[in-house]
Amino acid sequence: MQLKAAALLLFLPAITAAQPSAPDITGAWSILRAGRGGADAKFAAPPATPMLLKSPYKEAYARRQAAEREAEAKGEPLGNRGTQCIPYGMPQMMSAIYPIEILQTPGRITIIAEAFSEVRRIYLDQPQAQMGDVAPGYYGHSVGHWDGGVLNVDTIGIKEDVPGYRGMPHSDHVRIKEQFKLVAPDILHDQITVEDPITLEKPWTFTFAYRRNPKYQMLEYVCENNREYIDEHGVTQLKLEDK
């Protein structure tokens, strides 16, 4: 009996070594819009939960939305970060119409958005810093760990002037939690939950769905359009060339 137990112990390391590692999510990914181009609707991102803002952020957000609708109706869309050559930052960069590239390396996952060549880094198996110890930036400080087939990511340190997804206002206490999961071999979901005790009544959750494009090669995207500017009313205008 003792010999059998010893033999089993010798065999256990081999069993452990044979266990699958983290799923392979390396590659170029495009936003998946199920129902278009033959995409299976069952892979579509689930509906977002309601965005429940506190006052006065709720009222300010409603006014901004109304102003945008009015400007669109006039054919004079309000300026956005794209027209000003300002990075989208987190989490907006994850929703761009252009592809993103995910690179898996030891201890780190790097995400590169083709639009504006934005880069964020997720440091694996490290403790998250304290909220006040992170210098605010466009992408914040992200740490993550694999739990089975799910990559859990925690991000803090997003600058207050970086608009959230759909223009959601946030404070410097915002925390973004993500769960990356392959729902099919080449279909990836990124479930995002935004927590902000200052601006939100409760956390807001939404999901981005992506399809892997094995043959796609990321292109250079540099914002160098100096013909547009935002006037004092927030309207995008075109600079006239000097004659």
C-alpha cells in the first residue's frame, strides 16, 4: 500500500504539468456585431445594465446628450476626442471600430488598439496598488490573474477628464473590473463593470464581443489631422487653407 502511495506521489507532478495553461487570446480582434456578416447571434454581447448616475452628474449627462442630438440634427456634431487627436483611454479604447491586438507574454498581457496606437498593459499575479498611489492617466494601472479560463482584471487611476464609455462621467475613485473569456475558439467577451461611489448609484456592467482575425496585420494609425478644431461653442469647424 505504501509503495502504491509513493508511486502516486511521483506521478502527481506529471499530472499537474499536463494541466492546460491560460487560454490563448493572442491575436488581432475586431468588434463582433452578431447578426451581421453571418455572425451567430448567440455570441453577441449581452445587454448592458442601466447606467444610474447620481446628481448632479445625471443632469449634466442628460444636458450633454441633448446637446449632442441637437448638434447632430443640425449637421454640426460636437467635437470629440477623436477630432481633437486625444486618446480615448479606458474603457473607451476597448470599443473602437478598429481592431485591437492582444499579446501574451510572461507576467503581462499587452493590448494595442489600432486607433491612435493606444497601448495598455495588464500585469499578471501582482497586488493592486492603493487608489491614491497611482498617478492618474488615460489607461490607469491594471493588474490581473487567470481563474480557470477567465482573465480577471482590475484597473484604477483613470484621469477624471477621460470620458467613460458612452461619455459616462466619473471621479478619480473609478474602478474598472473586467472578465475576459473565450466563449468560442475565436470569440472573446470582455465583460466590464464600472464602479464609482462618487458618480454612480450602483456599478454599471456592459460587455464587448470580439472575433479573432488570424490573418489581420495591425496598421499604423497616427492622428495628424490639423484641419479641424473645436470652436468656443463645442462645434467642430474646418480651418481654411491660406491662399
